[in-house]
Amino acid sequence: MSNRTLKYPADLDCIRSREYPKLQETTYLDHAGTTIYANSLVLRISEDLSSNLFGNPHSASPSSELSSLRVENVRSRVLNFFKADPNEFDVVFVANATAAIKLVADAFRDYNRDVTEIQPPKFFYHYHRDCHTSLVGVRELATQSYCFQSNEAVEKWLAGKHNPVVDFPQANDRSISLFAYPAQSNMNGHRLPPGWPGQIRRSPQPEHRSCYTLLDASAYVTTAQLDLSDSNTTPDFVALSFYKIFGLPDLGCLLVRKDAGHILQKRKYFGGGTVNMVIVLDNEWHAKKDGELHEQLEDGTLAFHNIIALDSALDVHENIYGSMDSISRHTAGLAKVMYDELASLRHASGVTVCEIYKDKGSIYGDSKTQGPTIAFNIRDSRGNWVGKTTFEQLAIAHNIQLRTGGLCNSGGIAASLGLSSTELRNNYAEGVRCGNDIDIMNGKPTGVIRASLGAMSTLQDVEILVSFMKTYFVEGKAQRITAEKHAIAEKDTTMVPTGCTPFHLQWSKLSRRVSGSRGTNPWFQSWLATRKRRKACRRQKKLDFDEARSI
């Protein structure tokens, strides 16, 4: 039976068995990081590469001509996949979404660099609180930047009721500005209004003059259809990574509205393949290519094998799933079940188990406002926080894969956890770093737990997570009585991870489920050794910091 005879999502179990056999061994809940590639995709890419000779596109040989032809065909297919008119949009292939963002940032920085006026034009940058770190970093290239702390703040700015920029562009001023935001928060799945670019384009407000828009669509396109069919309302620039959609290849692109392409043409840097002539010996001069926009921006040799692999990815994805709309409906339904189940968990004491960080404008089950991602933390029966590291290590032992930490979303984390800039600086001074195991500082979590669903996720994946939560993190009446008698005052942190003291009985269950006792279990010994090393490293960092501060 071929995939074409299987109906998605009705036959998803069969699809998973054939295309994603590795998922039989694990519960994968990190689709916001990357989705899983299908077996048939790997086979198809291998067959394509084995059957053809692809040369460097910067040549006229038959193998090079074949590569060029295939690359341009894929470029056209990408526009079609996102419903973009090729007369209105161009595709610039890059390494990933971050590379696409940096390409835009470099161009805006360079736009007026040749101007020699006493007060040269400026580059103003506005960005949303929910931006990924790669979007936040653009502020370092701007003359002035401002972070909107809510959707309402953006709406006020669009209505002309709030101007965060002191010296916004005046009449005849060649200053430019850029507004950037994610289509979907990579932290909690909140989907932001898609109409903002159109509002800016139609706005009569002076501060919106020469303002362009950059959309980070990476998290969104994993389970939703990016629709660029109306060029009057679409962003000027869209950054995304294809592995978020297909699992393979590791490739990204920048979708450019051609009416805004002149901004990118001001970029100073040029690489191989983007110029018609360069003089280096007795003068410094070069002539950029004057054809299609992508010809001027794709530096060096394209990742042509990855682009050719994208051709197979588009075919396989359509063959398995039919459309992105089908995926959107399926994942929205699963996300609602997961949210309802986690939100309903209670300890016998009445304390809510999961603190879920949901935007007030989001509704699980409504794909317009919410993606299939849940960010949360856990409290024990006394209301104390349970460390995210404890949770993740237990999850790993049960073959549950998800993400914990700051998620490269500093604004969303700070707002959700109520962390001020002073607290964040103090946390850093005390040793908190991206990816380390300092989970709680001064009574507040330093990061979150994120579970995210994808096209091949099933109800069973959700049920496994919920069952895991109930087994190890929900304290029933009998457990509460036993804990009060035997373990509340227990402080044996060499055996029980910090934040899990009331759950020593759950550790006993874990020991029975994972071969070997805690004393001999290889996983536990590895975990314990890693924890001790991290503690020692943290103490050393604290000593180094104190020593530097005393100088």
C-alpha cells in the first residue's frame, strides 16, 4: 500500500509505522525544534543523487546546467508552496532563518552608509517581545531600537497613539525603519496578528513612512499554511527554515517582496556569484549583477544538493499529508487535548500542578491564535517549583523528548516568569547560563518546559505525556500522607534531585521501570556525575565572578 492510498490523519498509525519507525521507540514532543523526516524522503533523496550527476551551478557543463535547472525549478515550487506570486516575490536561499534575518539586517545597516550629510539618515528598529534571539540581535545594527511588550502596544503604535522612537523619520528624510515579529512564538505557540504589515503599508502616520516589515515564520510553518497570495498585506521579508516543515534538508530561505528588494541591493558585502566584475590590483571597484534579486544576494556556491533535496521534500510531504491545512486541523485538535489535560492536573492538596504560560489572546484549538505548543512549569503539592532539569531527566529516562530552558526567547521568558531586567542580571551574576541546570533562583524559575506537536503526532503521544505527569508529578492523598510521615524533612540531595523531595516514591517507581536500582542504574549514575560536575563548575564561576568584582 502506497502513501497515496493512506488517508491523513485517519491512517496516521500506518503512516507512522512506515515513514517514522523510530517514533515507535520514543515520544517525540519537540517539533518546534525540528520535525521528523520521513523514511521515503531519505530514500528519494538518495535515489535522486545516485541517479544524477549534479555539478557546481557556476559553470556551463551539462552537470552544472542540470543543477541550475533543478535549483530554479525548486525556487518556483517554493513560491507556489507559500502561495506567492513570482511576479511579486523572489526566493533567496540561505543556510537557515537566522541567516535570512542577518541578510536583511546587514542591508538595513548599509542602506544609507554612503550618505555624507551632517546628520545622516538613521535606521530605526522595532521588534515584538516574543521575538526569537536572532530577531532581537538586529537591534545591535540599528541607530535606535524599541521592544513592544504586548500586541496592544503594537496596535497603539499602528494607530498613531504611541511613538516609541524619539526622532522618527520626517518629511524628505531618508531614514528607514524595520518592524520585526514572529508569526508564532517559538516559546508558547501564540500566533500573532498577520495583518500588521498591511496596516503599516496603509498607515498615514509619519512614523510609518519608509517602515518595512520582517516576519519570522519558522515556528509557524511547521504546522500552518503561510499564505502570501495578497502582496498588499504580506510582509516585505519572510525568514524561515525548511527543516521545520520537512525534517530535511537543513536549508532556509528569505522570501522577498520585490517592491522592497531595493533595500537589500544596498548591502555592501558581495560574495562569489553575485558580481559581474571585480577589480583588485590597482583599484577597488566592482559591478554587481543586475538580474534577478536572488542573483545579487546568494553569496558563493549555493547549497545546491540541499536545494535539490528540497524538491523531494515537497513531493513527499504532499504525498503523505496532502496539505498544510490538514496538518493544522490535526495538530490544533491534539493541542487542545494536551492543554485541557495538563491544565486539569491537581495535587490532593488542591494545588495546580502545571503553570501554563498561555497568551491571553490565545485559544487552544483555534489555529488562528494558537499553535500546537505548550510552555509550562510544575509545582509540587506545597506550591514549590519543581526544577525543569529534574523533569527533563525523568522524561529522558522514559523516552520522552521535549525542550526545556530559555528557548532562545528572552522576552517571552521574562514576561511569563515575571523576571525583571535587574533579576536577570542578578541571575547571570549567580551563574545562570543558557542550557545549564540552575532551575530556580530567588523563588522563580529560570526557564520553562516546552512540549510541541507536529504533523505525525498522535493522541497516544499526548496520553503518554499526561500519564507520565500523573505518575511522577501529581501527588495523591496516599502519597501525601506517606510523604508527610517519612520524607517532608528529608534533604538527601545526593539521591533525590532538588525540587523533587516530596516525590521520593516516584523515584522508586522510576528505579523499578529503569533496569537496575539507583545505586547501579547506569543512567542514574551518569545523571548524578553530570550534576556534580555542573555544581562544581557553577561554584567555580561564582568564585571567579566574586574575584573579578573585588578587583
